[in-house]
Amino acid sequence: MPQYQAVKGTRDIFPEEAAQWKYVERVVHTFASLYGFSEIRTPVFEYTELFQRGIGSTTDIVGKEMFSFQPDPKGRSLTLRPEMTAGVMRAALQKNLLSSAPVHKLYYIGELFRKERPQAGRQRQFSQFGAELLGVSSPAAVAEVITLMMEIFDSLGLHGLKLRINSLGDTEDRLRYREALQLYFTPFHDILDEASKERLEKNPLRILDSKNPALQELIAGAPRLYDYLNDSSVQDFEKVLFYLAERNIAYDIDYRLVRGLDYYCNTAFEVTSSELGAQDAIGGGGRYDGLSRELGSSVEVPAVGFAVGMERLLMTMEKQGLFALLDSDNPLVYVVVQQQDLVDHGLQIAWRLRRAGIKTEIDLAARSMKAQMREANRISASYALFIGTMECTTGLYALKNLVTSEQTTLSLEAVLELLREQAEKEPLKS
Ligand code: AMP
């Protein structure tokens, strides 16, 4: 066992898997751009208060899952970002983005950090991609964000995902509901677990999120938030559902869906995969009109967004065999040097091939010709280009197609032309 291991809850991504990541990331970039979203990259750490204000101090994330540190004794506490939305909103407000245009559509792919108990599908460092639509949160905007997310899943070939959706109403709806929940749960105070007792005081909605099996029956009997919505909240929600239906996006209304973060309002949604175990949520999101004010903005910035966990998405794709057809990153040509005194010539040829945009590999470990051929086959190079004394003197090179075993002798110009043509048929995959 080597002396150093990766920290529990983190993992390494080796090249074969990295190719899967790149493939998914490329699809995300393509679809985000198709829907008019531009990429934003924010810092990995922020002031701790940003998350305390932005996520809410009663949430598990802020309560117990943040990696916080103080860079110097007098410095302000900093926290590795546990989610992206607060940072994106902070950046937008800081730059006064909304003054340049009333609507900004941003997306991201980035690493997050939560001090959770590591288990399958739950890490301490993980990645999400997501989108945030700032400046408007009308039903059309909500539907646009959900559509983008579902189109990405669809394009990746995922099947069997379940989209659950609910409306959390506006602030007043939720205040009325909050009181109703407190009235409902208070007589059962003694049978609540410690976490739920605490939530009963601070944020009773979150009791509905509890996974404690002993509480499920009690939770099932609780009043429904939906019954406390005012007419305009209901109309909004129905309009979102209308757009989804128009786009053939299947959904289930789940009146129990509340989501963990405090700043959500109106539509909230979650996507689950039956392919995953206990941690079955792949992504989710919703409207968060209240966040900007929570972060000190003098004007409210209506907003809606979603976030999808990359690791869980990749796990689901793997289980559904969706990477089987992923092109491998193999080189087009392997430059095989027949004798070591020709290495420099071989290196020069490899450089010229690469300059011409041809994916080329060459041995750097002074291996025998036989070992070079074995390596060319191992990494599935399509061609081998031989460098021998004959080639160096005549300027004619033997090029072998490693799939058909056909061999031809060509000038370097002709080799470049032939391989360039092949490269165009089989563009660089990354
Ligand atoms: P959340 O921000 O908690 O709504 O999470 C959005 C998505 O991120 C989830 O649906 C998961 O796919 C993913 N996710 C959240 N926490 C973790 C974690 N600790 N490890 C891996 N993925 C996570």
C-alpha cells in the first residue's frame, strides 16, 4: 500500500474515465450554447457569510457540511463552495450585470465540496454542471431551464429518469404553510427525532425532507403546501407544466418535494435515476427570487436554475452502457523507429505529423522495434509509419494500415496527405 492515499470522499479520474467526462462536458457546452447560455467560472472559495446568507443557516449544508477555514487569525472565514448558485449570484451582483441587459443566462461546470459522510454517489469533492437564468423567472424561463437540462439528458441517451416537480409558492404562501406545519407536527413533538425537533422551530418545511423511516407515516399525513398556494402561484405552476407537456417532457407532480435550500420559491424540481442506490437524485433546481435580496441587493433579481451532479450522471450512463460506443482517444499513426540511431529523424517526422494535425505517437523509452509495434497495437493506432535506413536515404516511407495489414511506400508529402484525409474523417476527439 503506498504511503499516500487520496483523501476519503475524493477520487482520481484516470484517462479512460476522463474521456467520458470530456464527452459529457462537450454535450453540456453544446446545448448550453444552443439555448443561449454563456459560461461563467467563479472562485472555488468565497467568504463564509455568502453561503450562510445565501443557502440558509438551518440547512445541513451550512449547519454541518461546509469546509471552512481562516487564512489568518484576523481574517474573515472562507469556505470551499458547497454549491454554485450563491457564487454566481454574488458575481452577477458584484459586476452589476443586470444593468447591461435585463436577462443573463449563465452556465457552469465546476467542483464543489461538502463535508458529508462519503458513500456510493456521495463524495466530499464532486462536480456539477448547471445553469442560472437571472433577471426573469416567468414560467417560460423556468420551462427553458428545465428543457435545457432534460435535452442534455436526452442527447446523452439517458433513459428511465424521473422528473418530479412541485410548487413551493411565494413567501406568503410558505409562511401560511409553515404555521400549518407547526400546528400539525407540534402534538407529535415527542416522537420527532432531534433534527426534526430543531427544524420544527426553525424551518418546519425541512421535516418533510427527512429520510427517517420512523417519521414517514407522520410526514405522509402532513398538510400539502400546494393547498396553501394563492391563485397566481397556481397559475404560474400550471403554465410551467403546460410548456413541459408541449415539449413532450414527462413529469410527475410531487407535492412532497421541498428541496433543501432555503431560497427556493415557486417551481422546484428534481430528477432521479432508478439506476442509483440510496443517493438517487441526479439533479434538481428551481426558482430562487429571494436570493439576491438575501445577499444584500437593493433590487430583487428573479432567477431560476438547475444543478446536475456529474458523478451520478456518469454512474447512470455507465450502468446504461452509454459509453460503450464512445470513441477512444487512440492515435492515428505510430512512428516506429527501426534502429535507435534514427530516433532523432523519427522525432522530427512525428513533430511534422503533429503540426499537420495528425494525432501521432512515438516511443520515448528506446524500446525495441517489436516492443514499439506491440505498443502501437495496444493503443490501437490505425497506422504504423516505419523509419529505417532505407526511408532516411530515399525519402520514401513504409506506411502500414494496422487494421488491414496493407502496406504502401510513399513520400512524406503523400503520407501527410493520406493521414490528413483520414484525420478529417476522424476528427480529434478531444
Ligand atoms: P444539490 O445542490 O444538493 O441539489 O445537488 C444537486 C446534485 O448534485 C444532486 O442531485 C447530486 O447529483 C449532486 N450531489 C450533491 N451532493 C453530492 C455529493 N456529496 N456527492 C456527489 N454528488 C452530489
